[in-house]
Amino acid sequence: MGKTLRTKTLYQDKDWLTQKYVKEKLSTVEIARIYRETESKWCDPNTISRWLKKHNISMRSLAEAQQNRHSVAQAPISKKKS
């Protein structure tokens, strides 16, 4: 008794979350989007935040998040020659 029949979802996996959030430095919004695309199920960024906290994965400060957002290398825009 007391056991649940629910299966673990991808965002509940500590290793997967650590890979995405800590190593790849993705935001909770990006992680939720990846989950939605791979599993075809809805996921809110706040759900990702809750699971990061449950797994004791330190959340980034606002300054760190903004720095990550702006440090992502963007491909140069090619101009068409007229």
C-alpha cells in the first residue's frame, strides 16, 4: 500500500534536469518547451522550477539567467546581395 502507479515523467528525472539546466544552461521555459516537443504533453515552466527545487538543484539568480540568455552564440545573419 501507499505505492503509486504513476510513471516518472522526464522532467522528474534529476539527471535529465541537471543535464538541461546546469550543464546545458537552458532556462525553465526552454526545458518545458523541449519536454512538450519530445513527449507531446503539456508542461509549464513553473513545473520545471518546482522539480529543480525538489531535487535541490540551485536556481540561477536573475543576473545569471540574463547573462546566459545574452551569451548564447547566434548565427550571423547573411545578407542577400542585390
